[in-house]
Amino acid sequence: MAAEQHGPTAGEYIVHHLTHWQNKPMQGVIDFSVFNLDSIFWSVVLGIVGTWLLWRAARSATSGVPGRFQAAVEILVEMVDSQAKGIIHNAESRKLVAPMALTVFVWIFLMNAMDLLPVDFIPMIWSWIYGAAGHDPHHAYMRVVPTADLSTTLGLSVSVLLVCIAYNIKIKGIGGWVHELFTAPFGSHPLLWPVNFVMQMIEFAAKTVSHGMRLFGNMYAGELVFMLIALMGGAAAMSLSGILLSIGHVIAGSIWAIFHILIITLQAFIFMMLTLIYTGQAHEAH
């Protein structure tokens, strides 16, 4: 008799969905030549989509009664601009920082919003394409939420760190910033220089890591919840008495999706606000 074919277990299903499409297999050690191609692809695509949406809003803007799309973008722009004015008092700096914050918000919101797609929708299409190309479809890995990838969120937070360093140098000068690194926060006595420098490095590292980890943790948890809800639907399909699970699957999925809209918006807003706050701190002298 032929061996009976079984679908993946719940653990195998989750592991498969949490595995990245990479340029080469990991060797069990940190390897900076390994790239998560799915995160890069969706980040770039959604960055282009966000840029196109903002460009379209600017191109079609009129001085008359705005349409719904223009009104929504204007509300968003005014919100970001008012936050930037309250945090960064240098008008020249706001010419760059405010558009940067707007871009950060829109980009992260779009990346977060990928979590609202059905869990198996894009991975199923990718599996079909992968199999049609002559590969084993069981090894067709595709994660579609870039912000549920720590390398993406830490990349974003490191970018913010570099912007903060650039503004520290621009506002205070290289000499003034180096002086601040060794004299703040405890004073300018030479014996305190090593302590001050270590504390400054710890502050930069802590802000950068927490900035990226906060976004990653929330989106990764949300992704896991959607997978568990999808498993509920799978269990219903294989159960003779699965009608209750089916109803629970639809209800739970709907409730979590509605709640998750708040999460993805809030996380984009928090990341944008921290970007403004950290950049604003670079303008302040200790």
C-alpha cells in the first residue's frame, strides 16, 4: 500500500511561514552575506507604492474643494508637520526632517498593512510560481511583512541613528559633538570623560535597538496570531464537527484584523514620533 499522505503539522506550518526566502541557506552562525530577499523585495515595492501615492496626491492637489484622497493626505501632512514643529524648532532642519518623518510613517504603515492579507494568499501564489520553475514547492518560502523581520526594523533604526549623528555634527560641529560625548551628562572633569563617553555610547545603542525591537516585536506577534487563527480554520476543515471552529475562525480573524488596523497605524506613528524625538535631541546641547 502506498504511504498515506498527510499535510504539515501545526508546528511545521508555522515554521514554514516564519522562514525567509534567502539568497543562500544559513550555516548556523551570523553571516552578513545572507539576505532576506522577501523582506528586501516587499520593502522596495511598498516604498515605491508609498512614494507614488504621495507624488500623485501632490500632483493632483487643487486649491478648490479637495477630493477624499487629497483631503486624507493633507490631514496626514498637517499632522506630521505639527508634530515636527513641536519637537524640532529649527525651521531649516524641518525642511528635511518633516518630509522624512512623513515618508517613514507612510512606508512603515504600508509594510505593516501587509499583515492584513490572508496568511496563505501570497505564499500560495509564490509556491505555485516556485514549483512551475522546476523547484520543490515545499521549499518556497515567502514572508510578506517586512517589519516582522528584525533585520528590516533594525535597518530602519540604524538609518535614524545615522541621521541623528549627521545633525549632531551639522548643528554642533564635529568638535562640539566630540566635546559633548566626553563631557555630558556628568561634567567636564577629565576623570569623568571615560564614564561620559561610555554612557553616551550606551544611550545611542539603547535608543537604536529599542527603536527597532519595538516595531519588530509588535508586528511579529501580530503575524503569529494570524497564523494561529489560520490554523483554527485548517482544523475546522479536517474536523467532522468543525462548524464551531469555522465560525470561531471567521469571528476571531475579523476581530483581530479590525484590532490590528489600530496596531499597524499606532506602530507606524510611534516609529515616526521617535524618529522626530531622536532627531530633535540631536539639536539640543547638554
